[in-house]
Amino acid sequence: MQYIWSEQGQLPVQAQRIRRDVFMQEQGFCDEFDAFDKKSWHVLLQTNGKTIGTARMFWEQNHVMHIGRVAVCKDARGGGNGARILQACCEKAKAVGAKRVILGAQCRAVEFYKKSGFTPYGEIFDDEGCPHQMMEKKL
């Protein structure tokens, strides 16, 4: 397994492809790419030279990084790859001075994020018709 981090604000083609496949084609979201991509670091998870997952991360506020767009290719799910991406994001966030990471989890994925040490906070909110829950993890 190998992690490749982009320069801040550079969205790799491989990340675009995975996000299009997972969020737009599989899950039906329309507004996948936004202004946050231009201020994010993007990570790619590769195995045997093939990109199988991605996420992005940006500064939310002082000492708080926001993780988002965590996605794993359909054929690479269930083997801990999503958790590996989260771990890589937390390690990078800590290395650049973050004290806490936050994310907006699809409600159906809350248990997945809890297994990686995230706890829910705030009210459930809607994102394109999909209920989401904010979650946090102290580093």
C-alpha cells in the first residue's frame, strides 16, 4: 500500500475518477466538485500501482482539519482500505499541527467512522437529500 498526497489545491485525475464513480454514479450526488477542492490536500491510496481510494483534507479553522470525500473503489471495499485512508489523513493532520479532525458522515456510515475513533456531534443535516452527521476526533 502506498499513499500519495497532492500539493494543496491540486485535485489528481485518479481522485476525480473515483469520486465520480462512487458519489455520482453509485450514490447519485450531483455537486461532487466544489471550491474546497482548490484548498485541499488530496490523498490517493494505491496498491500494486492501482489507485483504489481517495480523500481530501483542508483547514476548517485554527487547529481543525476537515476530512471529506472519503471514497474507495467498489472492488476494494471491505478490506480496511477506508480505515487506512482515514488513518493517513489523521496522521497528516497531526503532522501539520491540527489538534482535531472533523467530517460530515453519511448517516449510514456513522458506525464505520466510530470504529476509527470519531464521535458524532450536532444535528443531522441534509446534503443533496442524504442525511449526514458531523463527527470529530481529537488528535
